[in-house]
Amino acid sequence: MSALLIIAGTDSSGGAGLTRDVAAAAAMAQATHHYCETPLLLRPVVTAVTAQTDRALRDVHPVPNEGLLAQLRAAIETGPIGAVKIGMVGSPTAAETIAHFLETELPDDCPVVLDPVLRSTSGGDLMQAADLTPLIMRADLITPNLSEAAQLAGQASASPLTDIATQARQVISLGAKAALIKGGHGTGAMSVDHLFEGDQCTAYERPRLSNGKRGTGCTLATSIAVQLLTGHSLAQACANAGDHVHTWLKAPA
Ligand code: PLP
């Protein structure tokens, strides 16, 4: 049985990061009844340790490069990897190290989902968009929100659909095979995520919810990675994972 490799930072508030990824992966697997037949194996690799409350990003300690590489090597030696989810990367050097590792150690057909974490809503920047380029080049899917898409596309802001399509093309031109531009931070009664894959654009519309939760981006990207690991197409994975996250968002915090 292959495992999900989760490469992410920790968040001491528990709202986002690796803890959220692990919880999301277990919940997504259970929702698809995958758990009952074969347990989902997780290999967590820590890129950075953050000290956060819900209101403040106090401190970030990137894991030294040697420690990051040692974790990656040990994770892959433990057994086959069926999909990879990358969240907070921690530093430009870590981005290079992870990209090189995936390039040399991971089979080409192993799906990689990259959540381009640039900022914590608890208040603080976590990475510069340009420093993610080496990882974008190996991503089968990148999942920016509207502001991340604009930053990746080198723009100051974004909004109408034409902009989103242009941004998606620019993000994909950085090397990702597909982009899911999340509309959760937009306006209007419906929240619309757009999947751009080749010439295709698929829109996923769900009623916009008034309550937000931290860790929504982590939850969605991890849920998509679980779906890809269990053999779903990218479009189906985005649909199933998006529905699952919508249900999670509706539940009380
Ligand atoms: N902190 C860490 C360690 C994360 O990995 C992430 C997202 O992946 C965040 C913060 C940002 O999450 P949010 O935007 O919900 O604050």
C-alpha cells in the first residue's frame, strides 16, 4: 500500500499546517470508505516549526536543510509514496532541496499537489511567491487562492474571471500541469473554484459560507492529494475534495 507524503510546517495553534493536514487526510479517507478496506498511510515531513496563536504569527524556525533531507530520505525508504502534498515550505533553500529530492527520488507519475502557502491569516508572511518556482515545476496541481494566484502571476491584485484565466495561464507557465484557483476569498453568493487543466476550465460552485476557518487551504489540498492517491481523476478529485471541505466548513469549529 502506498503512502501520502505530507511536506509541511507545524502550527502550534493547531489551526493550519501539518496537524490539519493529518486530520484532513484521515477524514477524507474515511469519507471515501478507503479506510475500511486499506488504512491510509501518512509520512509527515516537517519543513518548519512555527509558533502561532489564532491571532499572531510569533516565530518561524525552518528545519535545517540536513534535517529536512534526512526526513525525506527516511520517509521514502519506509515504503512507496502514492501522492505528495506540499504546504508551507519554510525557505528558498528548502524549496530547492525538496524539488531536487522529488525530481530524483519520486516516480514521474506520482501526483504532487502544491498549496502555495505565502501568508498565515494569523498575521505574517511565510514565503515569497518567486521562491516556490522550483516546486511549481514539479507540481501536477497548484492550489492558489485569489491573492496567491495574483502574487504568483506577478500582479498586485485580481478579481474578474478574465483575470483569473490570465493568472491561471501565467501560473501554469511557471511549470505546474494544472491550477485550481480558489474563489473562497472572493465576493458574491457563490464561491467558485476554477480548475485549469490544458485547454479545459472546470468551475466548482458552492454557496459562500459566512464563517471562515483557518487551515481551509491545507484541508483542500490534502483532501485532493488523498483522492489522487486513491485513483480519482484530477477533476473528480477536486470535486470530491471541494464538497468534503464545504461540509467541514459548515460544521461548528
Ligand atoms: N501556518 C502554517 C504552518 C501553514 O502550513 C499554513 C497553511 O498551510 C498557514 C499557517 C496558513 O493557514 P491560514 O491561511 O489558514 O492561516
